[in-house]
Amino acid sequence: SVFLVSAMTPKVVRTSKFRHVFGQPMKADQCYDDIRISQSTGDSPFCSVNPKFVAMIVEASGGGAFMVLPLSKTGRVDKATPVVCGHTAPLMDIEWCPHNDNVIASGSEDCTVMIWEIPDGGLTRPLTDPIVTLEGHSKRVSIVCWHPTALNVLASAAADNMVIIWNVGTGEAVITLDETHQDVVYSLSWNYNGSLLCTSCKDKKIRVFDPRQNKILYEKEKPHEGTRPVRAIFINDSKILTTGFSRMSERQVALWDLKHLGEPMSLQELDTSSGVLLPFYDRDTGVVYLCGKGDSSIRYFEITDEQPYIHYLSMYGSKESQKGMGYMPKRGLEVNKCEIARFYKLHERKCEPIVMTVPRKSDLFQDDLYPDTAGPDPALDAEEWFSGKNANPILLSLKGGFVSTKSRELKVTKNVLGTKVRKSPFNNESGANMAHPLQKNKINKDANLESLVSQIKELQATVEKHEKRISELEQKVEKLQL
Ligand SMILES: *[C@@H]1O[C@H](CO)[C@@H](O)[C@H](O)[C@H]1NC(C)=O
Ligand SMILES: *[C@@H]1O[C@H](CO)[C@@H](O)[C@H](O)[C@H]1NC(C)=O
Ligand SMILES: *[C@@H]1O[C@H](CO)[C@@H](O)[C@H](O)[C@H]1NC(C)=O
């Protein structure tokens, strides 16, 4: 039997420090309750987190909206909590800027990308006015993806089959790739230093390309045979990981060597569920987490240089299915608890943090679990990157994270503010060097603001009325059931 073979040939039993990693939901009082998560069925995570805030796409009448809560604001979320609601159509994707924990990008069915600045402590009134509106797509924007190392560089993909790389500081679409993809892009991933992009596309190809040279370096037709969406991410600059479906609709995960794309290095069948598997990869540990929308589990695997390359570790299971999932950047983790990942699972009516922990007896900092990791400081300016420069992320030791959450948060704040004043053009307090193309937008916006505010008030009143009616109806139904 398998067991006997393992016992007799010790080499078969792989040792891994991540073998016993376990997932645990946070206690009920550490969740965010009473939130109406968006019912729309896009394949994006619908949630983005950083060490300060959790942002979630929520139900909204009229346009699209997302809610932003400071991490510490757990518990019941008041119905009157203001949201970010400047888009005129539903939202498809949101992502925090890796270089400024107060800045977030949103992509919407209204064909625009908007960049928002969230004040410390969260919103006290609805936010309708973005810092910048990025206009250039002609159909709904389904993906927004910040550059990992260059400040103010953002990639977006839309149903017009285009990928645009923006200089967010000036509001310009600097690179427009309108011939690279023959259909809708399903996923977009930067490599480690942000010199390359990897995409999966409805035209059944995955591509690795240099966006500044407009040059496709690698291309693979049908990494998975099925017709459902594929996702692709870089593992390192020579390997990519894909999730997809077999011809028989089984879900699969595969690893590819870019130099030998004929056959996968590894291809594993998982189950027959229908949710697209979102991969979240931690380069520091080599662990990849797969979360399917509609699943109630998170599976995790370790990627190594030894066969079969993708090693199943374990699965976090629960009863309730996930509507979306946020993934905390490494610098936001509790290192003194040996936390190696934290997810923010969206339920229909709440957001529940789930912590992945390596069991260790010692309280000391575990440097083998926490190599220096990407910090918030950008390595390049947008202009440097567009001119052809590359740089790896500026690393941060997490040893300083071995303190209470409060002072760690303060530390991050300081870094981010430093970055902001030094480099981010759109955050210049005087606003005087705000680039020309934005000026026009701003004036229009101010003129419209008043009418928007009154519209929002009307909407709020309507929502409250409906909410009252719903709860009355719920009570009636309950009585009937009794
Ligand atoms: C990247 O992948 C190659 C090919 O398998 C491997 O030899 C190398 O160790 C990996 N590099 C890093 C930095 O993980
Ligand atoms: C960035 O990554 C590319 C692709 O692997 C590599 O060719 C280049 O040397 C890297 N540049 C820097 C500065 O790290
Ligand atoms: C902010 O704008 C002012 C006025 O244009 C300029 O003098 C100053 O250098 C800018 N500061 C930064 C940090 O860009």
C-alpha cells in the first residue's frame, strides 16, 4: 500500500515546515457584521485589504459602491456607514495601492478607473469625488492591478480587450495595448520587479509580455482544456501557475516552465465545483492558496523545485461559502503569532478574517518564516519605470512587527506619509502641480457635487424605507413559520 511504500522509502515522505499550517476563523467579535456584500457574480475577489483598511464591494442602488472600514472597526457595521460611491455603474474590481495605504483604485462597468484617497479613521461622509478619473477604456473595466515597485503605475483590463498602463499621477494612459489580446482578459499579474505582465484571456491563451516594448515573450494555447475562465500568476520569472477546468469540468491547478510550455511541470485535478479558483501566492514561503468563489474552503499548496512541484499541504474548511476574498499583504501580519497569511472572507452579510498559522512553540521571531518582504516604499517613480528602468521591491524586515498592532500601524503610517510627500504628485498638499488633464475633471466634479449629494440623500432615504419594509416582512415571515 501507499503507506508501506512511504514507510520503507523515507524519501517519499516530504518534510515541510508548512505541513501543519492551519486556518482558523477569528472570533465573532473580530468580524465585520451587517454588510450587504454585492450580489453580482464577477470573478474578482470583491475585497482588498492592507494593514489599515478592509474594502469590500457592496450592494448599491444606482451606481456601484464599496465600503472601507478601518481594520479596528470590527463588530456591527451601522447601516448609515458612508461608502465610496462615485461610479455611475456597478464595480468590478478594487485594489489598494501597495505604496500608500490610504489610496485605492476601482474599476467599474461605467468604463472608468477611479483613484480614491481614504482619510485615516475611515469615511465620515459618502465619498463621491475621486482624486483622479482614468478615462480610456470603452467598455467595462474588470481588473485593476497596481505596479509592485513603481509609484503611481497601474494596469487595467476591460471588456474592450485592451490593457492600459496608467501614470496615475498625471492621469495619462501612457501605454495602450489594443492588439495583444483577441478577447476579454480574465487575469493580470505583474512579475516580481514589474518588468513583465502575465495574462489569461477568453481567447484561451495565456501570455507573458513586456508592456513597454509591446512584445509577447511567451504564449500558451489552452493551458486547460475546459471552457471556463483560466487564471495565471507568476511564481517566479521562469514559472507560472494557472488554475482552470478540464474538458470534463474538473477544476485544475498547473505549474508551467516558461521555457518549456509544451507540457505542464505539474497538473493536478482538484474537484468538480464550478467556482473559478483565485490563486494567492506568497513568494516568501512558496505557499499558494486557492480560493474559489462559492466554495467554503481554502486549499493550500507549497511550490518547490522538487517533483511534483505543487505539493498539497492542507485545506481550511468551513460551512459557509465565500462571496469573495481579501488577502493581507505580508507586512500586515502578526509575526509574533506565526501568522503566515490572513484572508478576509466575504459572506453574504459579513466579512470574516481567517488566519493561517504555523504552529511553533517559541515566542521568538521566526526568521525562517519571515524573510525580509516587500515594504510600502516604491523603488521607482512612474517616469523612471516608463522610461525603461526596473527595480526589485524595497524590502522590509518584519522583526519590527513584533510589537503591538497599534505601534506597528503607526510605523506604516509614517512610511506611507513620507512616501506621499516626497513622491506622489497627486498628493501634493498645495495641489498646485496637479497635472493639467485632471484640472478639467475637477471643475466639472465640483459643479456636480451638490446635485450628487442631494441625489445620494434621496437614495439613502429610499434604501432606509426599503430596509424597514424588508425587516417588517421578515418578521411576518418568521411569525408565519412559527
Ligand atoms: C525559479 O524557478 C527556477 C526553475 O524551476 C528555479 O530553478 C529557481 O530556483 C526559482 N527561483 C526562485 C527565485 O524561486
Ligand atoms: C527584472 O526582471 C526581468 C525579468 O526577469 C530581468 O530580466 C531583469 O534583469 C530584472 N531587472 C532588475 C533590475 O531586477
Ligand atoms: C508641490 O507643489 C508646489 C507648487 O507647484 C511645488 O513648489 C512643490 O515642489 C511640490 N511639492 C512636491 C513634493 O511635489
